[in-house]
Amino acid sequence: MKKSFGIILIITTLCACKKVLDIQPTSSFTTDAVWTSPALVQVFVNEIYAESVFAFKDGGFGWGSQTDELYSNFNWCNENQYVQGQATPDNQGSSFPLNYSRTLNFWPTLYSTIQKCNTYFQNIGMLDTVGNQAQIVSMTGQVHFLRALCYFELLKRFGGVPLITKVYTTNDTKFTETRATWDSTEAFILSDISAALPGLQPAAPSGQEGTATTGAALALKSRLLLYAASPYFNTTNDMTRWQAAADAALAVINLNQYSLYGSSASYGKIFTDFFNPEVIFARVYGDVYEDRYNTVYRDLSPNGYNGYSAYNVLEQMVEAFQMNDGSAFSWSNATEAANPYQNRDPRFYADILFNGASFQGRAAQFWLGGLDSKLSSLSPWNASKTGYTILKMVDSTYNFNVEPYSAAQWIVFRLSEIYLNYAEAEAELGQTATALTYLNKIRERAGMPDVASGGGSDLIQKIQQERRIELCFEGHRFFDLRRWGMADQGAGDALGIIITPTNAQNTTFSYRVDTVQTRVWLPSFYYYPIPRSEIQANPNLTQNTGYN
């Protein structure tokens, strides 16, 4: 397992430039000082990376907690506002600084980062090109990519948004921009991706892993065009949109630069082996304190190991994993109900920590009275409320009790998603054989049997099921359900499991599904509300439907 690595651009370049920043803090830089120094411009670009690439709770777990994937044990991102019908334009709290945010709204954060991108474009011409031209071209490509990523994050949350390219100053007191349409926002993002590509390299230079590459830009394009082709946004089922989505995914595949990593026996290493061949774009957080980003192994682990059980896997998610023969799990099957965690999809064992699973030297004890239960003698307030915790992305060999800050990888884009994007688009186009080929590549790597389908809605449902499993907890489910126009299907009450020992040795158990959290579904929750403070600052902004 790769535990030592070279300079990780986003984190260590910032640290490496600390001496410069200590001499002249950013707040005291003059415009000329920043934009005449290649080193300081690079620091400026690195700050944009740090603000525009969301991870862990901000990029995945918080979103999963608003679906049938997860329950947020501590409501770190105010996920309960949404699942309990309480979100309003008035309670979309501040998102500064990012690591301590109490929201996933991020309207002010994203526009602040876009302001930095626009500042870069306005001023980069001041940097002398002599000896710096290659670096300028590279940084400019990266900033175009990062601005595209920021606007995509806005589009996902709010729909069409104001497209800001100017740099605001303290002299600007009135804001009159209106919201662009969804399609216009998409077009703007695509233009930034196109502008980014000439400056991006096929692979990150050695020692600069984490830098945006050609593959990262094309992967963002693939995800965006898949959304644009999907039923909620493509109401006429325009086949040209599906063809564009298929072409975008194939463009990533045809780079021939990425490959599926590992096997059914080593699936979990996709997330803990840094920058492996499946990774298209990722961010690695080092062992310098970055709360909730490099404490993730502790945060996700059960209380009996001195973890926090911060995000608990729902029973609905557990039941979604098939049996290893490809059949659906069912509590009505007496054999399966007696031993619900046996003979499941191998990814189940890599993604979810369940009662009896081996973890850090012992079997997990989620049964009532066990070390990892709500009745434990060890920090019961940190116990999982559902009887499960996340194992995916956790390096189970790492002892966070000895060294709490652990290098951890968040994968923004990986090849598995691109295969599934391609399979879905090809299925919608009626190209059943191609869709099945790429769908089954994913299943074969996982150790699951191939699926067969005659195409049509049956194949689409199979691909949706595969996305639910393969991409769980990675921030996809929330937005997949919305683009498919079925967000309500993932909005049921949060369910867990109550496990009761049936013998004195605590080795046999009975199981009862239990409601952990009552949830409310409102149609307005297809989008987030724009914070009221933003509407007050710019009366030309229109609020999303369903929010006063």
C-alpha cells in the first residue's frame, strides 16, 4: 500500500511556501507583488484548489446523508435541515472556513473562489512571460478547470446561476446579475473546460500528483453531459444529448491512461492506495492538521475503537447489495435472514463495517451491549445509530489512536464512474451490447456475475443499481436521483438494524429493522435555496421554487 509519496501539489506546495507567506502575509500583498512573482501566483492557484475541490463530508458523506445511503450522526453539515423539511433561505449558514462549515450550500464559498479565478485571469498578464510562459499556460489551464468545477458545483445545487467573469471590488455596491438558465450555465462550464484543455497535461508531473490533467477536465465534461442528458434536464429525451454524453465518456476511455484497479479481494485499495491507475483526479490530505479531512479514518470508525461513527450506513443501503450470485437480498428468505451478512457482493465487505466483521484485530460488535453499540461502555454517544459504519475509504491498518492525523485520499473522478457514464448513455441510445460490456467490466472486477439484459428500461435499472453500489458514499447518489427525476425514492425514513444476541456467548443473533430517523420529502428539495442574504444583496436573483 502506497504510504509515502512525493509532493502533493495542493497541500505541500502551500506548506513549502510558508516562509514566503510568513515574510509577507497574503493580506499585505500588493497587486504588483503577487502578479510579478511566479512563486506567489502558484500559491494563489493552490489556494483555488484548496477551496474548489470538496472532499469527504463536504464532497460525499453529507450528500449521502440526505438519501437512502447514510445517516449523519452529528449533523455536521446540517443535513437534517433537508431530510426533515426544515431548509429555508434563512438557515443556510456560513461556509467559512470550509473545514468547519455547517452547510453544504456553499453559495458564498463558491462565488468567493470564482472571484479568485477571475482575479487570476484579470492579472496573469502582468507576469513576465520570459522564462515563465510554460508555467503560465499550465496555471491558466488549471484555473479554467477549477472555475468550471466551481460552476458545476453551483449548477448541481441551485440550477442555473449568475455567470460572473468580472472582478468585484469594494467600490461595487450594487449587484444586478440575473440567473442564467441551466443550459446556459452548462454551456459556460463547457467553454471553461475547452479553454482549460490546451494548458493541461495528460499526466501530472512527478511530485505534483493532484494537479488537474487532461483526464480530469474530460471527466468533468463527461459527468456534466450525463446530467444534461438525464430525464430531469432532458425533458424531451433529445438523443443528441445522450450521444454527446456517450462521446464525452468515450473520450476519457480512449485516453488509454487509466485502468480498473485491484480485484474483488483488494477492492478497498482503490481508495487507500494513493493515485493508483484508476484515479483520474484526486486530492490527498497529509498528516498536517486538517480537521475532518485527515481525521476521516477515526471519524468513520465505531466508538469501540475510539472512533466517532460520524456517518452511519442505512439498512436500505445494506439491503441494496446483492447476494454474490447476483440475486437480490431478502429478509423473507429464511436462510438469508438468519445470516444476513453472508454470501453478499464482495464490495459489501469492502464498503461497510457490520456486526461480526473483522476490523483492527477483533470482530465488530454492533449487537445490543457490544463494544460498538449504543449500550457500550466505550463512548456510547459515538455509537452508530443504524448498526453499521462506513469502511469504504478507511485504511483499516492505520492506528488512529497512535497517530490521529492520517494521510487520506478523496477521489473526485475515477474510471469506474466513466465506465458507468458510458454504459448509461449507450443504453439510452439503444446500444445494448456496448452498455453491457462496460457495465460488466465493473461487475467482473468486483467478483460479481455478469448481468444480461435485452436493453430498454430493464438495462437502465440495472445500470442505476450498479451506480448505487459501485459509487456509494462518493457523493453521487444525491445527484443521480435528482437527474433521474426520482429524488423522492431515496427520501424515505432512515432505517437501521437492532441486533440482539440469542445465546450466552453472543455468537448468534436475531435482527429487527428499526426506524432511526423520520424524514420528510418536499418537491422543492430537488434544489437548495439561495441564501436570503444573497437575494437581499441582489434583487434580480430569483429564488428556487418552493422557498419563500
